[in-house]
Amino acid sequence: MYQLFIGNKNYSSWSLRPWLLATELDIQFEEQLVPFDEGGSWSKFRKFSPTGLVPCLVDGDTTIWDSLAITEYLYEAYPRVWPQDKRARAWARCAASEMHAGFFALRNQCSMSCGVTVALNQVDRSLQKDLDRIDELWRQGLSRFGGPFLGGQAFTAVDAFFAPVVIRLSGYQLTLSAEAMHYCERILALPGVQSWIAAALDEPWREVEHEQELLAVGAIVEDRRRG
């Protein structure tokens, strides 16, 4: 069975992607949650990940240490990881790759924290540019391939890659077009997303650097974490 190494569910947007993909597609794996340490987790994570980062998938003597590479590795055994339609699959790969490599303003200004609601001090031009592009991508996928997911009728990897964005939009009270916000509601209602968030709320760990990132961009107006 696959072993999937992940970080804290409250903070680790990168970990959420392959975890949610495998969970929603009923791909069996053994979860290995290794929490972040104060001052850095590199040496601890290096025990299982060549880069000292999460997520990391271990399949016997094969190690895959990048979320997009994990997705493609799973696709070889589970073709439903990507849309069946060739055009939809090409678009979905492009959109997921764009998310994987871009949207730095959103990443930097709105770090993921599943258990809090933050009122941002401002939405600057770079953040608005990212939001506009995400809205454009989502509306394009939904209209071109018929929905209710970005690549068509079925949940696939492109939806998993944007799931952390959905959580960020909710947590930072950011809005897109009506069509895009309806898509957010569908993703938040997924059993896998609900399970991830519930576990995140129960986590006992608080990592100072992540908490400081929240306070640097706005004010916490609600903290739902129970741990």
C-alpha cells in the first residue's frame, strides 16, 4: 500500500492535494502525518523525503516527492486521476501546472489555515490579479467541459490542486464570480474536504511562523480550532 507523508492538515496546502485526490478517488493509502517543527522541519522530513518537504509518496522502494509528480505517478495506475476526454485532460494538466508553479501573491498573502477566518488589511493589485486569473480559469473549465467540476462531470486532479485555494477564499473572505463561488461550495461539501478540515480543527499544534503570517496580513475574526 502507498504511504503518503503529509504535514499539519491545518497549514499544509501542498499535502492536501494528493491526499484529497486519493481520498476522493478511493485510492488506498496509509497516511503518515509528520507535524512541522518550530524553526524548521527539514532534517526530520529528510528521513522520508529527498527534499525535506511534504507531501511525499512512498510505494515500496519508489519515492515520489512532489505533488504534481505524485499525481502523474498515480495516473499510471488510476487513469481517472485526470479527465477521460483528451481535450479536458490537456486543459486540466495546464491549469494544475499553473497552480503548482504560480499564484505567488495568493500563496504569500493568504497562507492556508483551515481553522481561522481572517479579515485582510487590503487586497492589493498582485493579489487581485491572481484572483482574477483563478476566476477566469474556473469559469473556463466549468463552461468548456460542462461541470460540475473543472474537467467535467468527475472530480479529478485539477480540482484537488485548487482545493487549497477554495479553503483560502473561504478563510480570507474573498469572493469571485457567482459561478466560481458555486464551485467553491461544491468543493467544500466534498466528504474528503470535510474530513480534512475536521481533522485540522482538532490538531494540537501551533507553529509560530504560520501564525505570524496570518497576523501580518490582517486580523483573525474567528478561530474555530479545538486542539
